[in-house]
Amino acid sequence: MKPELTISEKILLLSVHPEKGGYYMAQSGSLDLSLRGALILDLELAGAIRLDNKLVVPDKGNAPGEPAGYFLGKIRASSKIRQVRHWLNSFSVSRKLIRQEIIRSLIEKKELRLVEKHFLFFRWKVPFRQSGNSAYRIINDIKNTIMNPGDSREDLYLVTLIESAQLLPKIYKDRAGVKEAKRRLKLIKAGNQVPEAVKQAIQAAAMVATNVAISAAVSASHGR
């Protein structure tokens, strides 16, 4: 049985093209912001932070893995409690390191492999999905959660990030499917289709997803 994946690992795995490898071009600008948002939710699930209004508040829990541990170290080392938007955009947090650490974890879990490419004197490595990877199972789980939201915070947290990560068109192959998923996600984020016990947590996760989308739009407008 394969090891369980974190939210950030699921986001990155789904971001890798299933045949060509590498990342979907349309999503490249928002990927790193989506990974940071996913790490925030991973840390909240682990009890390592709390989401208090728009603030990220350190807590006593441990980080679920090296990428989240790196991010948690930055949060705990901060001289003051900061907003979600700060941690999504902070230059003190290395986007490259986070992506590399998540890729490394996915390789260890036999979900990804790196293939070396070269052109003239240039060499680089491209992520490819491993045979038997979990992407299709994750996609089915996402579709089921969107259609029938349960009380699993982890499943609900993941679907709140899917739209801002620009993954909906990769999950639903037709416009009608994307449109219906957006409609249902709007209800989930508002807390209208989830059990009362998880409503507050889902609204906090939706706030993180909204900040990811806003930060991605600002970054795109600045050509970053």
C-alpha cells in the first residue's frame, strides 16, 4: 500500500502533465503560490498552526514532512503573527526549495521520477509521473468530494484549492463539467454544503484559497 500524500503533494502531482512531463503551462504562474497555500493547510491539519481570521498562528503540533517543516520554521521564527497573504508572498520563503522538497518526497513515495533533458550544453531535470501513480485516484476522490461533500477536512481542504491552482480544466475535460464544479465549490467554500462541525475550518481554508488566487493575479500582472 502506498504512503498517504499530503495536500501539497497532491497539488504538485496533479500539476505534472500525465504524458509529456513537466508542468501545465497555463498553471505555471500559480503553482508555487498554490503549494504554499497547500502547506499552510497541511500545517493546520497537523495542529502545527491555527488559522485565526486571516492570521497564521503557530501552535504545538509537528510538521507533516520536510517541506512543511521548512515552512513552519519560517513561521515560528517570525517576530510577529502575520497574515496568510504575507506567507504566500514572503521572499524569506524559498519557492524553489519548497518545490524541490515536495518533488523529493513524491519520488520517495514512488509517485514521480526525474528525467534529465539536454539541449546543446544545457541540462535540466523534468518531473514525470511514475507508472501506477495516485493521480487518477486523487482526481476521482476530488470529483466525489465536490459532488458529495463529507466531513473529511483533508478532502475538503484539497477541493477548496483546486480552482485557484487552475486544476479544474485538468480534472473535468468539458466546459459544462468545469462550470458545474465551480458552482458546487462556491457552495462548499461558503459552508453551505458541509457538516456544521467542519464549517468554520472550511471557511478558513476558503480564505487561504482566495488569497492564493489574489496573489497569483497580482503576480501575473507584474510579470513575475
